[in-house]
Amino acid sequence: MIFLKNDYGRGAHENVFRALEKVNYEYHDSYGDDDICMEAREFIRGIVGPGVAGVHFIHGGTATNKTCLAAFMRPYEAAVAADSGHISVHETGAVEATGHKIIEVPSDDGKITPDQIEEVIEVHNMSQMVLPRVVYISDTTEPGTVYTKAELTALRECCDRHDLYLYLDGARLAYALTAPKNDMTYKDLGELCDAFYFGGTKCGALFGEAVVIMNEKLNENFAFVMRQNGSLFAKGVLLSSQFRALLEDDLYLRLGKKANDMAFRLADGITARGYDFAYTPESNQIFPIFSDKKVGELDRDVMYTLWEKRHDGTQVIRLVTSWATEEKDVDDFLELI
């Protein structure tokens, strides 16, 4: 089978496994108080730049979003997100389960704009309604689009005008920062976001995410919220050692670039064969449109995700390349169509 279903179907990059093997034969303190966690935090502070209030390691993306949003909001406050946002669609109501409403805004490309936030603020103007507090975005977005520095700067300015926090879900950050359209760096994220995270699970780690909190106010007592939400990992060294391995020597970005290169090789080949896309390809997730008949043929040889079944006899499928995707995977798929 040709595996193009997601970017976490493979275990982990060999450098990550070597790091895990090393710490496996050592004794370390628990709950993030070990030397490896401390070293990894300092390393991340170094690449993000001055002003980092805290770095915290959590085992997975849903737990990270749930924990961060629970920590960043009071019970009567809400998060603003695109209607396709991961917290809105693909986390089984995890944020709502903490007692916080998600205010969804419509989006054709997975992004939200300052104008939409302004509209939300204008509508939510009385104590009978939830109070918007956090703007949630992801980079890449669910349809694989990428924010530019200008777009993120505009969101930052809007958040500052209305005393909102800007939180960036970086589950696929390696792919966002190496996308052709991207013009941001780690330091830009640190300057523009109140908090963001380095995704590991989908970007070459065995599991885990690294939360970077820039706003000191949001870092206060964060560890208590982690513990209450089941996100404080006893064997913290298993998380931190992976991120040290991923971020050293720009491995994280090199893995992201490889996935994007494979995605554009795939997209170019699909285009050359006369097929169209639901969204213009920008990163490692692409969404080609095939006939029902063609999708049925692909079922025999390809693992993919059905994204949208249309009434005109076509389907949108999601194809995802990863740090482990090889040229042969791409070429074999193109032969099938």
C-alpha cells in the first residue's frame, strides 16, 4: 500500500530514536525536573529568542490545546477559531468539555482575519454572552494553508487592541515554516504570539509537543493546569530528549522541507494529469478532486483520507506527505492515476 493518509503513520526519525535509547539507560528525575528537560528548555529559548516565559512538554496535540486553552481563559471566556479549526472539528469537544465555548467564524481557506475578530467583539458585548479571550489559529491550517508574517502581524495588532491572547497550534509547524509561501522564523512566532507550540507527533517525533509561552501572565501556574488535565508527563525526559534531537542542526526544518518537496512533486504530477484541487497546495497536505470511479480504483492501493463527497460524482481526498515519504511513494501514486 502507498501510505499518504497522514504524517504520523511512521514511528520517528532515527535521530529521535537514538536520543531515546540514550536516556533509556539512565536515571532521571520526574515531571520535567530532569537535566534533559532543562537543557531542552534552554535550547528552545535560544532559538525562539528573548522573552520566553516558559517551555512545557505535553504528550499530544489534543491534550496540548485543551490544557493551554483551559489555562489561558476564565470560565466565562471563549476562544475564537475558524469553523474548520482543529479544536472545532477534530478534538471531540475537548475544549468545550473544559467549559469554554468556541466562537467559530467561517473560513474558506482555514484562516481567520482581523475583520472577523472585530465582528465577534462587536457582537459579544454583554454579560449574557461569553467574553472572547483567545484567538486560536493553526499553522499549517486544516486545509494546509500557511499564514504569512503580515497576516500574523495583523492578527497580533487586532489582539492587542482588544486585550486578546493569540495562540498558535503548531502541530504541523515544521511543514508551515518550510512551505514556499512562508516568510516567518521561530523568532517571529515568539514576537507575535502569546503562546505557540512545536509539533512533534506529526513532525518526526515518536510523540509529544513543546509549548512555548511568551506571555508571563499565561505561564503563571501553568504546571498546575497541566497536572489537572492529565498533561504532566511523569517521564518528561522521553519528551524533551526528542525535541532536543529534532531541533538540533535544523533537523526539524529539514524534515519539514522534505515533506513539502514530496507534496509539491505529487501536486505537480496530479496537475499535469489534468486534475484540480479543492485548495491551492501550500504545504504537505493536498486535496485533489477525483471522480468516484477513480477514488474507488485508488482504494486498492492507497491509504488516504476522504475529505468531501460531492453530489456531482466527484470526491475530494486528502493526501499527506511526511518526513518519511520517499519519491517512490509519490511516483507510484502518479502511475495509478
